Amino acid sequence: MVKICCIGAGYVGGPTMAVIAYKCPSVEVVVVDISKPRINAWNSEQLPIYEPGLEDVVKKCRGKNLFFSAEIEKHVAKADIIFVSVNTPTKTQGLGAGKAADLTYWETAARLIADVSKSAKIVVEKSTVPVKTAEAIEKILTHNSKGISFQILSNPEFLAGGTAINDLFNPDRVLIGGRETPDGMKAVKALKDIYAHWVPEERIICTNLWSAELSKLAANAFLAQRISSVNAMSALCEATGADVSEVSNAVGKDTRIGPKFLNSSVGFGGSCFQKDILNLVYICECNGLPQVANYWKQVIKVNDYQKTRFVNRVVSSMFNTIANKKIAILGFSFKKDTGDTRETPAIDVCRGLLRDEAQLSIYDPQVPERQIRDDLSMRKLDWEHPGHASSVSFSAPEQISVVTDAYQATEGAHAICILTEWDEFRFLDFQRIYDSMPNPAYIFDGRNIVDVEKLRKIGFIVYSIGKPLDPWLVDMPAVV
Ligand code: NAD
Ligand code: UDX
């Protein structure tokens, strides 16, 4: 029986290993983590992360060929294949702060593998890492091991939050990078055999190590660049009377461009896009390519601009004064169908409104109150000036209330900001909501999910990203 151990039981390690266990009943999979509470949660009825379909897969395999454990050393020592799926956040201090990937967790994991291994291992980079990380890992493993053979593979993960199980069941591709030596190719084949249990062979791409590592950063950069491109267009649409949805549709019909990832929004969030582009920028700078670095930096700058633009639109539409006004925030997670709030645009939008002394009433169907409060009070890194004072924390607990349904959040509010595209927000009783709000009643739709005409008929003043401006807003002086 092939034994797999995965170090890191997070958003990637947990679902990925659950699917491998489900699709390969003959393989034993153990997921280990330094966080005991996280492991306990994986072993409980209340899994530590929310993903549609995840619970079902976990329950079918847990205790059979899928195990979650905090006994890291024991399971690493026994495994044939070790996936490393630890977090690789942006460095917050020192050389490369604000851009470079912090590989502390990765290095700790690699040293542990070197220390406890007594037999040959295949070590798989599942985390997203800078190009050439495999070389550094190889050095750590070979310098610390006692003649044991290690083969390093790069097998980046392309799943997206909220659709992780579906993405893992039907991946567009599985990418495996390895050394082009007989042992390297043997290791690639061993990993390919695992995926071949359910992924058609033509979708398993094998490359050299560096191509696999770079392809992951490139894929995220390309995806984020599409969103920043359409968001840049949304500002121009508002200025000219064009409708960004019509523009996206027309542009996306070109088969060379395609229709996906062209939804204008209040900005992209999530744990990957910003972090991975900053990492790419840093690698370009380190390789003497400042022009290439600046090109990719603009993708993040436009994303920051889009969030600021949204806040400015809210404030200027409400006569430049939102102090002590109740504003309902619908949605806090970075996209629908996930409770993940990492880099969610809601954090920046809420902070912007809090700075203008608004009273926020926040509702999200999946994000717990404690998470929202932590996110809004935590120190946020200013990636352009990591040591700058603007990266200090913002704390105003009395300006925030977190509620358990959308009607409670909107009751008596002067304005509603829709920041996540949860399906339930499309089907709210907006007449009921309007009747409970003072006039003028505003809706600022950061996800383009409401029926603008219908809401205007009810009486709302509606702003929807990239759509022709409400007649009420056209004459308002706005700094956007
Ligand atoms: P996460 O923070 O949810 O999980 C990482 C886990 O690793 C944590 O539970 C942490 O306790 C554990 N860990 C850290 N160091 C450890 C060690 N030395 N030993 C044992 N456990 C350790 O992170 P994530 O979202 O799962 O991301 C993991 C990697 O996958 C990152 O590199 C990320 O960029 C990449 N990735 C993430 C996504 C996503 O959607 N979240 C998608 C593709 C790739
Ligand atoms: C992304 C990549 O899609 C995935 O392949 C990679 O493995 C991890 O990073 P994720 O961040 O989980 O996945 O979700 P994704 O669906 O890409 O959305 C990222 C952000 O972009 C969200 O905030 C989403 O709302 C936003 N988005 C997405 C848009 O604003 N417009 C779009 O058209 C698509």
C-alpha cells in the first residue's frame, strides 16, 4: 500500500488529500499539522473549513484510508510520498518585506523530513513557492540526511476557494515538474500514477521543475490581470455611460479571449492572487527585470484603486458625510461559498468606511463574528511601504456590529454595500428592506448582482460597479 503524508492541513492540504483518499482506496493518506485545534477539527463533526461537498468526501474516507494527526514525525517517517502544503505568506519584515515569499514554514518542514527520514522519499511541493525553491529544498534535504535519496517534485495546486472539491474532481490539468534524470522521472511516474486514478492522462502535464513552479505564479498572475483589466474598464464605463457587463460580454465572445474571469467587482481577494503576484514581482526584481516587475505590480495597484474608488463613491454619494450613519455590509468573505476572509476586499472597504466614522452592521452567512472583528482590527501590511506607519492596526469595535441576517443588517441603514456575491443576496425582499431604511436609501453593489432597474423603481439610489450612473449620482462631485 502506497503511504502518503501531507504536511499542512489547511485549505489546500485538507481537501486535496481527502480527494486523493476518496479516489485511491488503495492508498493510505495521513494529513499532519502543527496546529492541534485544526487537526481536532478535521477529526470532528465541524470541519475547520467550509467547502461545498468537502464534508461528504471526508466522511466517506476518514478512519478508512484518510487520517488527520498531530504526530508529524511518526507519519512523515513512514511515508513514501510527502506532500508539503504549508502556508507561504508574504514576508512582513527584513529583506524583500512586502513582496518576497516567507519560506519559514517550508524550511521547517524540509528540515523535519531530513531529520526523521530513514527510507527514500518523494517530496512534493504543493505550496505555491518562488521559482527555484526545489533547489533550496534539495540542498536542505541532502545536507541533513544520512545518504537517503530524496526526489523533489513540484505539483502546484490550482483549486479555487468555494469550488475546491469540484476543481479537484475535474481539474483542467494536473501539473508535475521533476528532475530530468532517471530517478526524477521515476518519481514523476509515481505521482502521475496517483492522479491517473481519476484524471485523464492527457490532462496530466509533466515539465521540468522550474516550469512547474513558475507556471503556478504565471497562472495566478494571468487570472488576476484579467480582473484588473475589466475593473480598469469599469471606471471608464462609469465615466462614459458604457455598461461593463455588456463590454465584458462582447469582449469575451472572442474565442481568443473567452468569457471567464471578466466579472467586474469591488476588487479581487483571496489568499493567493496578491501574494503570488508580489512574489513574482520580487523574483523579477531579483533577476534584474524591473520593467517586467512593474508590469505585474500594476495588476495589484489597479486592484487597490478599485477598492478605494468604491469607498470614495460611497462617501461622496452620501454628501461626503457618513459619520454615525448606519451602513449595512452584505458579505465579508472574499467570494461566495467560502468562509475564507484572507485578503477579502471587504476588509479594505470596511476600514475605509470606518475611517470616515460610519457605523457598520455586517452580515455574512459563513464568516463568524470573531473572524470579522479580528480582520478589522489586525495590522495590515502596506505592500508598497512595509515599514510605514499606515500599516498599523485599526481598531474601532464600537463602530461595528455583526448580525445574523441581512434584514437585521439593513434595518434603519442609510446605505447597503454588497461586497460578496452570495446567492441569497439576489433574492432578498428589497421592498421590505427599502421600507425599513431612511431616505434617500442607497445600494452600492460591489458585485453587480442586483437588478438595478427594479431597485430604482422601488426608490433606491443604486450604484453598481461599471454600470451607467444613477441620475442622482451623475451630478454629485466625486473623487473616484
Ligand atoms: P493554510 O494556512 O490554510 O494551511 C497551511 C497549514 O500548514 C496550517 O494549518 C499550518 O498550521 C500548517 N503548517 C505550517 N507549518 C507547518 C509545519 N512545519 N508542520 C506542519 N504543519 C505546518 O494555507 P493554504 O491556503 O492551505 O495554502 C497552502 C499553500 O497552498 C500556500 O502556499 C498557498 O499559496 C497554496 N495554495 C492555496 C490555495 C487556496 O485556495 N487556499 C490554492 C492553491 C495553492
Ligand atoms: C485563485 C485561482 O483561481 C486558483 O486557481 C488558485 O489555485 C488560487 O487562487 P481563489 O482565490 O480561491 O483561486 O478564487 P478565485 O475564484 O480565483 O477568485 C479570486 C478573487 O477574484 C475573488 O475575490 C473573486 O471574487 C474575484 N473575481 C473572480 C472577480 O472579481 N471577478 C472574476 O471575474 C473572477
